[in-house]
Amino acid sequence: MDQITLSEAQPGKVYIISGIKDEARLQNRLSSMGLLCGSKVEVCQNLKKQPVLVFARDTLVAIGRDESKKIMLGGKENE
């Protein structure tokens, strides 16, 4: 599967984080929550002009729309 950004992900699917575009602040913030490359995330909600809600490591996390465009996802876990 081609890489997509978190902002393009479908709700209800589990994805794997494949990369975070070069922004040290965002990388540090996500890594402090345990969201690293290779981590599995389930997209719970992805509505336009609202934060993306993801479930990862037994926690619901809201990621801003602009930041979600910088998080690259590899493939769907449930394909």
C-alpha cells in the first residue's frame, strides 16, 4: 500500500506509523507519548477541520489537523 498521511486515514482502521516529517518539536511530543515509527494506531475519528482522534497504547490521543499532515502511515493492519 502507498504511504498516506494521518489526515487521509480512514476511521476504524489500524495503521502503522512509518515516519514523521522533519519537525523536531512534533517528533519529541509524539515520542513522549510512545508514538514512534512502527507503532500501531487505530483511527477513531477523522472529520474535516477537526483534530484526528487516534487510539494508541491504551490511550485516546487528539492530533491537530496540521500535525496530522506530517505523520506518514505505512499500511493498514487489517487488510
